[in-house]
Amino acid sequence: MATTPLQPPPPLPQQQFLQQQQLQQKALTRVGERSFERIERTNAEMLTMTYGALVTQMLRDQQDDCAAVNKLLDSLGYRIGVRLVDEFLAKSGAPACRSFVDSAEVIAKVGLKMFLGVTATVSGWSEGHTSYSLVLEENPLNTFVELPERHQKGKLLFSNVLCGVIRGAMEMVMYKVECAFVKDVLRGDDTTEIRVTLIETLKESFETGED
């Protein structure tokens, strides 16, 4: 797989951009609801307990090294995201993403709803529309969780698997992104915010040999 330098299209005028986003949000919210009803769901409490046990074991294995656990969770999420794309495309009914901007609302209103049962608000677009925030009012992975002080001080990103999932899924649809938590209710913030930044657009290559 070869890469090409990022060459984003000229951004829309702000008013037109916002109007387009509002229309897309409404349509994709309906798609997300239908997808959520169709997919086989895991009990929310069981998901929380299983994920919590996984993070706890990682902390033990890494001797409470929060930075190392953050990386492991991101790597795990990346592998999950790569594999979830096929199921998402087959079952979601979401329209094709024609741009990075389109993909933001698809993640917020369809992807998160389909697999976690929640939606997010897309906000804080950068001037060139190459960076935005996903704001989650609810995060099922955090349910019943309270971080010990040592893990708060160590800057543990308990739900960092979500960043990895987004990275992996986006790469499968030809967008290489950086994804990071900006706010986390488990660390005392009023909401959960994930920042997604486009690094480059990938170009599929059928050439033989190394990428």
C-alpha cells in the first residue's frame, strides 16, 4: 500500500458546511438506530466487566505502567477496528464516505451506535476540516469504573481501545489518522472527548513488492 501526501479539497464556506452537517446528522442518526436494532448485542454490564478485567490484567502485567497499558489498549483497538470494517459495511446500511468530513458523522452516529449503543457529537472542526472532536455524553466502557488515584496520576486512558478502533477502521477506508483522548470523565472532566486528526489519505496500490 503506497501513500500520497495529504491534499484536502478546498473547504466549504462555514455556513454551507454547517448546514450540510446538520442534514447528514439527521440522516445518519436514523441509519445508526436501524443498525443498532439489527446487530446482535452484548449485554452492556457484561461488556463493562469483561473490558474492566482486561485493563486490570494489563496493569498487573505491566506493573502499573499506565503509558505502556495505554499503548497496548490502542494496539488492541487498532486490530479490532481493522476487523470490524467488513461487518460495518455489510450490516450498517451507511452511505459510502466520500470524504474525511463524511466519515466523522458516520463514526459518531452509526459506528458508535452500532457497536456500543451510544452516539457522539462532532465538534471543533479545524479550519481546513482535517481535525475534529468526538464528544461522548456516555461511554459504556466507563460504567461502574472509578480509577484509583495512582492510575489517575499515571494518566491511564482507560478507554484508549476506542482510539485504536477508530484508527484501524479509518485506515481500512484509506484515511490514516491520529486519535487521542482530550477529556475523560474518569479523570475528572465533565465529558469524554476524542480528537481525530487526518494525517494522510492512503492510496491503494496493486504493485508487487514492498509497500
